Amino acid sequence: MDTREFSLPFYEEVLEFLAGSPSTREIINYRPPSETQRRFSELLDANRRGVLTPQEQDELDHYVRIERMLSLIKAKAYSRVEPGEA
């Protein structure tokens, strides 16, 4: 396994968040920090323009994987919330 993937700040942020045993509500409400969102947007823009370096493509792939994982975690959390509570 490539150890670089675990050194990315977004991985660290998500791991810290999950390690803190967040409540169902906290999971549903989780948003990446603005700096992370900004970087993700930059990478998406560069991808649309076709100017990503191989390293940036790798970084974007990691962001996408984490976003997918978070979406699945949030979906599971939503399924545990009482109707009308979400």
C-alpha cells in the first residue's frame, strides 16, 4: 500500500473526526474544512481544463475516494435518524 495516501491532510482530518466517536448528528453535519474544499475545487477545475499533473491527479483521486466514503457514512447515519429528526 502506498503510504503517501495516508499523509494527505484530508485523510488526517477525516480520521481525526471519526476517531473522536462523532454522534450520528455530527456525522450528518460534517463538512470538510474550507481549505480542503478550496483545494478540491482547484483540482476539479484543473481537471476540467486538462492541466493536472500526475501527482495532482493522484491527489484528486484520493479526494474523490474520501468524498464517496463520507457519502456512504452519511447515508448510513441518515438511516439511523428518526423520521422528522434529520
